[in-house]
Amino acid sequence: MGSGAPSFPDRAALAGGLIVSVQAPDGSPLRDPLVIAAMAEASLRQGALGVRLESPEHIGAVRRRCPDALIVGLWKRSYPDIPVYITPGWEEIRAVWAAGADLVALDATERHRPDGQDLEGLISRCRDELGAPLMADVDGVANGLRAAELGCAWVGTTLYGYTEATATLRPPGWELLPVLRRSLPGAVPLICEGGIASAEQAVRAVVEGADAVVVGTAITGIDLQVAAYRRALGERRSR
């Protein structure tokens, strides 16, 4: 089962908190459990409320190094002809929970999943067999409300701009936040995730209705950040 850490925060405890997504792309030298754990500890030491981690291996490494950390865990796995890749099925949910996550993040859209698994069944099984709280990664209001109705503990805007239905939109989902906050049950925290590139934007997310903010690339995404700077400087030279 998950860690022995205290129960995950409610809305009052989140209250404008920062969760740092500590991940690294395939092929990066940063994609090493020890490096991930060091970045997670550095984030927590500076006051991050928790960390969001990908893969059982990285979750386990951070749990060992930071036993009291709040960990939102997920596992990105791709299946042929399946659009869902954030903790897409039961195997991934169980592994993330067993590795030490306090909440399991999963794609909570209505898209197809491996082996005909469905969101409602996964949430029910997770509740009955694991007792694991879930963070619903959604792309819009309808999926967010459905996830909360099905029993997800947190709702996040993680997939806004990353699904077929929202491909023309660009995160952060500013217009999504106030609508979701008004529509969700009062006890369900709303997490803004995706596209937050500055401290000022993080503050705006809370003003727009988020209870907490997840920031990844802008803090821990060395590969993408360096590439962006290099690209911009290269374009400047070519003018």
C-alpha cells in the first residue's frame, strides 16, 4: 500500500501551496532515481507542499530519501492505439500506490484505455481494493465534474490542451479554473497544472480559483529550458 505519511491535505491545508513536478524525459541524464530524489528534496526544503513524480522507481527513490514527503504519483505508459498514457490502467495504479505515493494521478477523461478498462471501474476498484485517493487529470469541466462524482479526491487541469478535444487550446486553462471551482463540490481541491511558467502565473492560478499549483518544466525541466534558451538565441543570431 502507499506510504505511512499523514493523510493527504484537504482544501484548507493546500491553500495556495506549490507542488513541484519532478520529472525528466527519456534519454536525459536527469532521469536517474538518485537525481530525481535530490531535486525532490531540494524542492521540499524550499517549502514545496509536495512533489509529483512519474514511475514507481522514482516514487520509491523519493519516498526512501524523503519519508515524510507528500507524493502525487503517476506512471506514463503508452499502448498501441490508446490515447491515455497517464496511469492508464489497473496495473499502473497498483504499482504507483505500492511504490509509496499518497495520491495516484490518472487520466480521468472518457477516452479508451487498455484492455477495455473504464474509468468508473478503475476508480471503484481502487477504492475497494487499495483505499488509494486519486487525483483526476482532466481537460475540461465535464470530465472534472464526472471524476469528482465518481470519487476522485482531487481534480487537476493537467490535460487541458493535451487531448483531442482541447488540442487547439494552450495551457494554463485560465478560463477553466473559475468554472470548475464554482461547479466542483466544496470539499474537492482544484489543482492547476500545465503551462505555469512563472511565479506570477502561479499566483494568478490561485486567484482564478485553484487551491494549489503544480509546476514542472519551469522549475525542474532543465532539458526543455536549456533547449528553449538555445533556440531563442540561435534565432536571434540568424536574423
